[in-house]
Amino acid sequence: MSEDLFHKITDYLDGMLSPEERQQFEEALHVNKKLSEATALEKRIQEVISQREASDSKVDSLKTTLKEKNKTHFLTPDAPKKKTSLKRYLWPTMGIAASIAVILIISLQYTNPVGSLDTLPTIAYETVRGTEEDGSTKAIDAYNDREYAASVVLFSELSEKHDEAIRYKHFLGLSYFGSEDWKETIETLKPIADGESLFKDEASYFTALAAKKLEQYELAITYASSISEESNYYAKAQKLLKKIKKDLSK
Amino acid sequence: MHSDKIFLTYLKENDIKGINEIYLLFAGKVKGYILNNSGNADDAADIFQEALIDIFHLANKPDFVLTCPFEAFLFIICKRKWLNELKKRSQKPVTELHDYVSYSEDSVKVVEVYANQIEEEHTIMAILETMGDRCKSIIKACMGTDSQSIIAEKLGLSYAYLRKKKSECMSQLRNLVADHPVFKNK
């Protein structure tokens, strides 16, 4: 019961408890010292952050003024700069230019298969057309704009609301991949890779890729090998397997 | 309220002439103190600026009352900040010069209370910045002036989800703050 009350502190301070809950909470405040201290602390935290948020733009203007005044009243003038001959820089500059040219030549010839293997698919609106507006458009836009932190939040909410809809969990997993959270990618996509939905092969591929990032090679091989020959991801999966075998042989 | 409250007004209103007066009257003594205690001009400039911003935040609180001379208030805050900075750099102060500014023991006690308050507020904001992006944006948005239903819409979340995440994030922040030495050792 008391644990439950700690979770109600924010709602209490926001005035969101029902009259009965509020009464119960206030009675507990009188007898539970820890609850009382935690509530007072959260109230203080809220006040501090509110005040700082409210004065944010004013502080920026004040900082600009103070920086200017600092220059006049505190900072020492710059030491006079010596004139330098360009010759001092000639040989080092030529050396740097030569190195850059070599690097450019090598990079034109070298292709990094892993770089292209990491490319996430775009989500087409048709794949998530539902009978009602459920906020999926915002989530898809964020994902396709590579705002993965936002798409994680939005697809998390959609997954919670529509527990039966595998597609939202799948897109959440891809969003985790985009935000380079390999552990969450695997946890989210592995169940889909183990299932029979139309997302199975794509989920297997990105599970394998995330596992390789974490050097969990056995897992990576298992899921890359499970992708069927008819799948669009088969060729990429074979390249990934070759890369893993090469890494393991080092 | 002390007659020096005009200096608080200069800060609150970003009054350029008034702020220039603050620098003319008080910057030299702070600079002198820091230069004589292992610091340089850049250090003095930073400390003076930070102290003025802290006083700005205090001055905006409805219950703040200046009960000692502004000079003493400002100098004691600067001195305390500099001594903390030297501690962080593992340097002991070379000298403890008291004669740059004269102030009473009562002034020290008053300022110490506010200086502790400032330190606690800095700690809260610093801990907030260490939290994940999701919690940070939800907490900051909810502490603004918009209603939570508008915030939910702006963030593309349902109202119920926003409330749930806000409660979880505030609980996390509260626990982190409570465990910090600045709050734990009170």
C-alpha cells in the first residue's frame, strides 16, 4: 500500500487524485515521514524546474550582457601576434595534402559492405493503414525522418495501446536499431523473428545485425541463417554471414 | 528590504547601465580576491558572471528578501564558488583575505542559507540533464505553462501515457536527487 502511495506523489501534487484518494494520501502524509519528505522534495524539484523554464530566455539575455561586461572589466587584452613566414607551413601543408589524396583514392576503391547492410527500410503509410487515426502517422514521419528517439517514444505508445498489432512492435524494434540501442533491438525483434508474421525475415535480419554489433556472433549467425532464400533480405544476410565469419577468423 | 535592492532590479530587468554600475562597483574586489588565490582573470570573470546569474534566479523568487548589503552578498557568493572550484582542482587557497569587503557575521549566515539553496538548485538541474532524452523533454514540458493535454498533443502522446511517463520520470528524478550527497547529507 505504502509503495503505491509513493507512485501517487506526482498525481497528488498535480491535483489529479480523486477526493477519496486525496484524503487517503493526506492521512498518510501525517503518519509516514518518508512519504512526507519525498512529497516535499518533489514539490521543491517541480518549483525549481518551473522557475528555471520560465526564466530561460531572460537568463540568455542576461548572459549576453554579462559576457560583454566581462570583456571590459576582467579579460586581459590579447598578446600581439607575431608575423610568421608562409614558408614555415609549406612542407607540412604539402605533406597533409598528399595524405588526403591517398586517403581519397583508397576510399573510392574500398566499399564497406557493413555500411550498406545497416540501412533501415522506409515505412510506407499503406503498411499501417488502420480504420481509425491512431497517431501512427506521426510515428512513421519521425522514423522516416530518422528522428529515432521520437519514433521510439511514439511506437512504444502505439505498441502498448495496440498490443495485438505486431507491426508497431516491429517498427519499434527498427527504431531502436536506428537509435543504436542494440540490446533493445534484439529484445523487441527476436519474438517477431521467432514468429510467423510477414515481418519475420526483416526482424531476423536486424536481430542478426544488432547481435553482431554486440559481438554475440552465435545469435547473429542463427538469425541470419534463418532467412529464407525467397526473402528480400537473403542476399544481405549472406553478406552479413560472410562478414561475421571473417571477423571470427581474425 | 535593504536599500541595495536596486541592484536586484538591474539584474531582473537586464538593465545594461545598471549592470555596468555593478561591475564598476564590485568586479575589482572579486578579481583581486581570485587573483590572490591561485586564479586568473578568466576565472574571476566566470565566477562573477555565475554569481550574478545565481542572484538573478534568487531575485525572481517571490519570497526572496535582500537583508544585507549587495556587495557583501555578491562577494560571499563569489568567494564560496571560488573555494569550491579550488577544491575541485585539488588546490588549497593561498590566502583567505577578508579585507577586500567588510561584512558582518550576520551577513555571512544569511548568505550561507541562500548559497546552500543555490547549490541545491544547481544539483537538481544538473541531475535532470543526466536523465534520458524522453524523461527530460516530458519533465521540462510539463513544468512549463501549457496544460498537459496540450503537451500530450505536441509530443504526439496520449494524455494517459503522458501522465504515466511524467509520474515515472519524476519518481526517478526525485530518487536521484534524494541520493545525491548535497541532499543526503542535510
